[in-house]
Amino acid sequence: MTLRQAVHRAQEALERAGVENPRLDAELLLAWLLGRDRTYVLAHPDDQLSEAQLHRYQQFIHRRSHREPLQYITGVQEFYGRPFRVTPAVLIPRPETEQVVEAVLARITPESRVLDIGCGSGAIAITVQLEKKCRVFATDLSPEAIAVARENALRLTAQVSLAVCNLARCFQNASFDVVVSNPPYVGWEERHQLPPEVREYEPAIALYAGSDGLAFYPSLIEEAARVLKPGGWLVLELGYGKAEPVRALLREQWTAVSIHPDLAGIPRVLCARRV
């Protein structure tokens, strides 16, 4: 079977399954199988697949037809121009989280100490360390997530100290210049609004925070206030509709509160300075 024929059949299968971008996903999965980029698939439509290659490609398409995220099939998601290993133990890094990274980078120097709470794949922590060469620490409740983050740090040669830890409980008071987090912020009652790729495959511990999606923020803000130095910054990713409820949690310990929209105009990043 040629590449053109394989992609056409895969596209039809993914369309029947309701996948959002069936042609693109079919091409990307074939490119991944071949160890090439998508351009190669487009430029060599008459190349032949071996029986073994076709069988493996059909397995990929079967998984994608069941709405398994493409990134869990390939095991890779690009973030800030770097390939990150992802597994079902970690949330797939989103483009909007790059704005969180930008907010952190604007507030640190190579001498800063940064803590990423709930690091998942390590995308934020590793990117900040590689971009600024500062001292970065990262925590997560999940040992499996920390294992993925450690693998990413080693492969990308990032110097990040990782710990299985609840919030920042393993760190001393006033020990960081920046605390950053992309916490769980989906309300359990909102789960039916999520696409199957998210609802059925991504880790619940990284998605849901009580019935309204706000349950994680109070303890996170309290811990950040404890471990931040005076004048240190808190940088948080926000879920849809969470900006004002989270702002209201910032009491007299905080100043210079600002909220920044993502490219879709949704309030996405909150920054606040510890008094």
C-alpha cells in the first residue's frame, strides 16, 4: 500500500470516529511511524509501506479512533521548541502554558531560585532552567509524573531538582524567588464539556479540583506565601472563568496582582508579588 492510500484510509477511519483533525493526525502518525517529518509523507505519496509498517500504522489509527491523544501514541509533545516525553501519567503540555513560562522568565535572573509545583512532565521547570540557567526545583504528588519529568530533564540536559511532594511541604520558609504552577483547575461538574481525549485519557489528578475547579488554589497560594521570599513572585495558570475567584484569594500578603490573557483573549496567567 502506498503512503497516499494509507493516509486516505486512515483519514476516513478517523473522520468516522469524530477526530477533530483526521487528515493531519493521519499524516503525523504515519510520519512518526516512518521516523520522518510530515513533509516527507506529503512529498513521497507513492512510497510503499511494508506489511509490518502497515500493521503498526493500523494499530496507531485504531488507538486514535478510540480518541487516545496523538501525543500518548507517539509519546512526544513539543513545548517551547523542545520535544517532551509524555505518558498517561502526565498532562499533555498546552501552547497556552508557554505564556506561564514567559511570565516567569520576565521575573527572574540566573541567580533566582524557582519552584514549580505540580510539575507533571516537567515542561515548565525544564524550560525555565534551560532558558535562564537558574536553580529550579519541581514537585509533584505522583511518583510516575516525577519519573517522566526526570527522564525529560536528563534527555534535555536540564539541571532540575525533582521531588515527590505535596505542594511545597518539603521546602523551608522564604526559600524561593518565584513559585509557578499550572494546577488542576477543571471542575468535576465541567468534565462532560471536555473532549474525550482529555476526559478519558489524561490523568484526573492533574485535571480536576473539586466541583468548581477552585479547590487547589487556596492551599497552593498559602504554600507559595510561605516559601516565597519577600518580593518574590507567584505565577499561576488559570482555567476558564477562574481569574476573579482566584484574585479574590490573594489577601494582604500580596501586591502587584496582574492577570494576562492568552491568544484567545481568555484570562490565563496570574502574577502576584509577595509583600
